[in-house]
Amino acid sequence: MSEVLSQSQIDALLNSMRSGDNADQAENKQPEKKYRKYDFTTPRKFTKDRIKMLNGIFENYTRVVSSRLNAQLRTTCEIEVESIEEQKFYEFNNALSEGDVLAMVDVTIHPREEDGVDTIAEDQVMVYLSTSTALGMMDRMMGSEEESSHEVPIGYAYTDLELQLYELLLKDIITLMGSSWENYVPISFEYNRTQVNPTLVQLLNLDETVVLVDMKLTFGGNEGRMSVVLPGSVLMSVFGEVNRESMGRKAASEDNSEEIFDQLRDSSLEIIAQLGDTQLLLSDIYHLNVGDVLDLGRPKDSPVFLEIGGYQWFTGRMGTHKKNMAIKIDEVCYSAEQRSE
């Protein structure tokens, strides 16, 4: 006889079927993940390691600039790197509007002294600060306490006074950029000029490869972005100098290694052989005479510890060699635990 389902079992079965259908529909509705197309006709100039290096540099830069802006704007300012990607200059240029301005920055690389060259001047890089963000910073610099975002109409044009404040603000931010490169190569950034309406001026070849560093700024209710455009020609020179610096340091370390070892070989080092130790009262030490015997609590054939610099490095056995007292090494104390015993 077939089993008869109760009403509650029927309801549970129907609910499970409905939930299963909804789950399938939800899975089907999930948008397909989009990937950026790779253009094989124009391969990437910079490897992932180079992009990772730039990410670390600008992470340090954001921390330095954040501290400076906190004091300058009298409010909490947070900056973080959103993305670093290689692209063509026209992709960045097409996203600009007529009211945007760019800060043109001179880059100077300071090579190693042994190269015999004082400085190497490179092309310029560009720094973009969104209009709403720049105006909000200017208001804070002028003493405003407003904690709200600025709505800027499309095509807004800076006044002459705002351009002067923009230059003052960007000069301070750009000067700090060189400190984040110190671990790789000495390099300095200097504000050159403000480029108004860059869409009408060909600052770079539109097909020029650039690396765009996008940073997100948040302060006093305002949220905007700051971008640094690094032309490929500048980065090639910088990375070339970084490679020379690393090769020079490697060669210097290899050249000095033999000299260092020669000095170490001629240096003297005290080695103490210790069979055991004991404690005596000062009065007992005072009454010690020639021929007295001290009990070390160890047999005479026990291992002897060889101490170097206050640590036990070897164990051995006491004996004689050519009628001289000597110790034969039995074991080397490789681990730190053995040396500290």
C-alpha cells in the first residue's frame, strides 16, 4: 500500500519546490562578470611587478599627504589609492571637461654620484584634482567650517583668485611626492604651471602610453578624486635608474665581500673553555691556597663548553696536543637554544 502524505508534508514539499525555483532564478539573474579586453596590437609596457612597485610608492605618498592636509584643512582627510593602470593618454584626456585644470609638474632624477652626472631632467607629469574637491579645499583654507559637499555646475570655470589658491594648494601636495620614491631612486617633483582647459591643448601624443594613478579623497563631508598621470617615457627613465641603482648596490656588495672577509680573518677572538662552575663565599675565596681543590660537581671527563661572545658554540673533550692543554671539538651548537644553555 502506498504511503499517504499528510497536509503538512504536502505544504513542506511545495515550499521546497518554490524555494528551489527561486534559487535557480536568482542564479540565472546574476550578472556576468565583465573583463577588460586586452589589445594584443599594443602590449603592456610595464609588468605587474612595476605596477605593484608604483602602488607601494603611492600608498606611502597618500599617508604623507593625508597628514599634511589634516593640518592644512583643519579636518580629518582620508586618501587611498583606488587603482593604478596602464592606458593610452586619450582615455584620460577624453574624460576631462572644459572647466577642468591640470597641474604640470617637472620631474628631476638625481643619479648616483659615481655616474658623474648631477641631474637628469625628464618630461613632465600631470596631476588632476577634481573641481568639487579643489573648491572644497579652498573653502577650508579660507576659514570655512562647512561640512558638506560642493555641487559644481558642469563646465564651471575657476576664477583668477581660485586659480591662485589652486596653485598654492597643489604646490604643497606635489612637493611631498618625491619623499615616497626615496627607497628606490632620488627623485624630486616641482610644480611648473596650471594648464587651464587641457582639452584644447595637446599635452601628450594621444597614443602615448601612460600610467594613471587614481586616488580617492574624503574630508569634511566632501568626496572627490585626485589623479596622477605618469607618461611612459618618464617611467622608463625612472625604472632604468632604479635598475642601475640596484645593480650598483649588488656590485658594491660583491666587491666588498672579499675585503670584509680578509679583515675578519685577521681579527682576534677570545674563546673560553668551561668545564663547570661553582659558587663560593668570599671568605672561602680569601683562604684559598695553592693545591686546594674546588668541586665543580662534574666528572673530569665531562664535556667542555666553548664560549664565544658569551654564548656556547661548541662542546668538546679536554686533552693534550704536543704537550699543551687542548680541547677536541665534538659537537657544534647550531640552534639558538643550544647556544643559550
